[in-house]
Amino acid sequence: MREAAGYLQRAINTPGWSNWVSHGVSIPIHLPSLPQEVKEAWSQSMGHDTDWIDALSALQIKEMNIPGATVEDIVTAGIKSLDLKKQEASAHSDKATAAAEKKQERLRKLGVFAAMTNAIPTSNSVTLEGISSRKKSNIDKELDQAMLNARLATDADATSCLARPLTTTNIGARTRSPKMNYILESIRSSPPDDRFIIFGGKQMLLQCKEVLGFFDISWYVSYNQSLYLS
């Protein structure tokens, strides 16, 4: 218990940790090669150790890195994304506080007194359904991006000569999960025609899908919650 408490205390004392707890959606990916202004706009650490960006945000950055786009476009999208996450975290915190107050009132009526704390949302509260609802709440952003992609597709000749705002290589990219890094290393070090099957729960497979998608590793999910890689 003392060892566990020590790890928790170290996390609490780490700058930016509470921001990740409140605003992080997916597994963190280390992206030191991104321009500093992009990292500051997208990183859930809110100014602390901005080399880390969650996988879902990293995928969005990658999708916006198209010919003709600018770094300013990506920075603006990042600022809007973080603002949305702050609003969602605040609403979730208010809801949790209201629920705790209601429970405390029920206990008081029963003659039971309990200490009430202002709980903040934790990363464990982000489930597959939670991430799905977050994606639904971002549908306007996705529609805007789809419109942009369609406009660029209809004028491919005009955009083919334009440069991308960011590099397409992921120098120094790795996740904060040793398990996920092991999976990536196993796949990368295998022959090109090898195939892998990963068994796991919904949350774990969802994390795999986001990370593998970021690293351009193709996959599909079977009906029995297995992840097939090709």
C-alpha cells in the first residue's frame, strides 16, 4: 500500500498530470518532432511536457497534414479541440459533484455522515462508449474536415505541387505504454508478409486501433473482439 501510495503521490506531483487526467482521451504518444506551436495547441498537458499528445489528437493532426494546409490551420484546430475538452471536463466534473451532493443528502436523511470530495474525472472513466460520444460531439469539426478534403480532391492538380505543413515522418514517436510499444516493435521488426492477431477487451483494442492507425499499420476487428493486422 505504501508503494502504491508513493506512485500516486509521484503522479500528483508531476506537472500536467491532472490536465491529462481531465482532458486526455487516448493513450499518449511522444511526438517531439512536431513544431512547438502545434504541440502547445494540442497537448493535453496544457504547457507541461508538450511532447506528449493523445493518439486521437495525433490522428487528427495527421489527417490535417495535407497539401495546401498551413501550420496555423492545425494550431487553430488544436486550440478549439482543447477548449472543447475543457468544457466537457468541466461539465463532467459538475455532474459528478451534483451526484455526490445528492448521495450525501440521501445519507444525511438516513443518519449516515460521510466525507464528500470534489472528484475530478479520471482516465478510467473514458470508456469505449465515452470516446464514441466524444467523437459524436465533434461531428461539426469532422464535417468541416470532410468538406475540406472534398474540395481538395476535386482540385487535385492544383494541390499536387503544394507542400505539406508538417513532416510525414514520426521521428522519436512512441507511446507511454510499454505493452503498446512492444506490439509496435514486434510488428515493425517482422517480415512484411507476417500477420498478427491481438486479443483483448474493447478499451485495449480501441487503443490499438488508434495507435496502429497513426503508425500506418492496417488492421480490422473481428466479431469476437480480436484485432487482425495486415
